[in-house]
Amino acid sequence: MRRAVIGAGAKQDARKRAFRIGASPGSARARNRLDCTQRGLGKESPDIREEDMDMDIAGLRVLVTAGAGGIGLEIARAFAQEGAKVHVCDVDDEALDALQASDPQISASRTDVTDRKAVAALFDEAIDRLGGLDVLVNNAGIAGPTGRVEEINPEDWDRCLEVCLTSQFNCARLAVPHLRRSENASIINLSSAAGKLGFPLRSPYGAAKWGVIGFTKALAIELGEDGIRVNAVLPGLVAGDRIRRVLEGKAQARGMSYAEVEDQALAGVSLKTMVTARQIADQILFVCSPRGRAISGQSLSVCGDTRLLV
Ligand SMILES: NC(=O)c1ccc[n+]([C@@H]2O[C@H](COP(=O)([O-])OP(=O)(O)OC[C@H]3O[C@@H](n4cnc5c(N)ncnc54)[C@H](O)[C@@H]3O)[C@@H](O)[C@H]2O)c1
């Protein structure tokens, strides 16, 4: 994991790992500049130096749902770069093919996480490939429809709840027997800033993401005695295609320009910037590593302090 080190006197002899996350400090800054300033999203981070922190992730067996694209892909790569064994699933055939070519060390299944039969087959394949399971990342989620509640198509409501919430149940119930045999077991459920704030025009998504928090809290208590940690991670506005689609939908629903909606969205974020998928992945790596072994039942926000969703 990248560790920010400020000032002199910092440890110089950090062990160099075979699998490194990120590249030189220069390129990390360059990436941050691209993520933030190129999109007009705020100022870049202060000049910080980064070095590696050994988190003992090498060898962990990790399953990431919806891991061929977006945040899931970043999470899968981050674990793999640290030496974990990673299996992903996704429904996007093109993205799965691309992953096979770009990251052959990550194994993958074509699975819709709302289909319980397919999820059972996913677990057979993943456990076979990984030789067990230490970490389940319930990442799959869709934006769902944008509109006032009376305009929302009931089928769209159902689908949003199925992908964002029920899929986590579908996977967790099959993961638990394997996680009980792990020395460092944890489940991460992707929620959202919309899982702790009201989100107008997005009632299915908001309901599902609040549901994820409730599911997480219940499991953390149920599974604590088995040494299985369960946490929710709550991204804010994550720079990328998906948030662009969401903001476009809002602009259309409100008769506003895209820039106006984006400004409105960032007005509710204390740090005045979107976050990156990499920052979400970094948080998840830490929590799932042995260093995070005292963390369970938490809702961990990575959102630049998002106080308001519009
Ligand atoms: N992007 C954001 O701004 C943001 C903010 C808060 C929370 N989140 C949450 O983070 C998670 C990942 O979001 P993202 O932005 O990477 O999403 P995304 O829309 O980029 O989709 C990522 C992947 O999910 C796959 N997928 C969709 N439906 C699936 C299904 N039924 N079964 C298996 N795979 C499926 C897609 O094929 C895609 O590869 C979601 O739970 C999302 O709600 C995202």
C-alpha cells in the first residue's frame, strides 16, 4: 500500500516488494493531477512522498464481484499487485476478455451476481482456483434509475435492489463456510455516500445502499465469534464513466447543464474533489490486511467528506 511520508527522518529502508502498488512519487502525483485538475475537480494533493508498507497481503485469496471494470478492477489489481491470489466475476464479456489479456494472473468467471445458480457455480470455480477464501469484496452495484419516485419503473427498482443489495447476500452466504477456515477473514460490502445521506431522485440506489449498511452491521455481529470481519466501504463521487453517466441523468432530469450539476455535486464535498478508484482500493487493502484485524462493523467513507448529495 502506498504510505504518505512527510518530511525528513522518515524511514528510508522500506522493504522493496516484488509486487508494488503505484510507481514513483512523480508518477503518483502526475496521476493525481490527471484525476483531479484535468477534470476541473479541485487542486492536486500536497507534495507527499510515498513508499511501500508491507501489509502481509501476499497469498491472500480474494474474490471481487464485478471486478472486470470500474472500482472492482482497481481493487482486483491492487490485491494482485500485493501478491494476493485474485478471482473476479463480471457480466461484461468484452471487459472479461480484456482483463484476461491485460492481467492474466487474475482468474475470472462470467457471472451475474443476481443469479443464485450462477453464483453457486462462481464459488465452485473461485474456490477451486484460489484454494480457499480469505476475502470477499461485494463490489457489484448499478446506479439504478434517476427520477421522482412516482416516475420510477418498478422493474428498475427491483433490479437496483437485486444488484446492489441482494447480490451481497447471494455471495456472503456461500463465502462464510470458507471464510471460517481462514486465518484472516473479511468481507467488504460496497455501499456509498448515498448509504448515509439522502439522495434525491435516486431512491432505489439510496435504499439499497442504506440496506448494505444494515446488512454489514448484522453480519459483523453474527460472524465476529468466527473471527470474520465485515465492513462497508462508502465511496463518494468517484471520478470516471459511471459518475459522468449519473450526473448526465441528473442534468437531464433537472433541465440543467452538466457543468452546473457537477458544480452542485462538488459544493457538498469538503475537499472539493472527486475521489479515485485507487483510493477506494487502498482503503480496502488496509482493512482486509492483518493490520486491519481490529476493524469490523464499520462504515468507512472514502469521499472527501461528502456532506450533501444533490
Ligand atoms: N462510481 C461511483 O461514483 C460510486 C460511488 C459510490 C459507490 N459506488 C459503488 O461502487 C461499486 C462499483 O462501482 P463502479 O463505479 O465501479 O460501477 P460500474 O458501473 O463502473 O460497474 C463496474 C462493473 O460491474 C459490472 N456489473 C454490473 N452488473 C453486474 C452484475 N449483475 N453481476 C456482475 N457484474 C456486474 C459491470 O459489468 C462493470 O464491469 C458499486 O457497488 C457502486 O454502487 C460507486
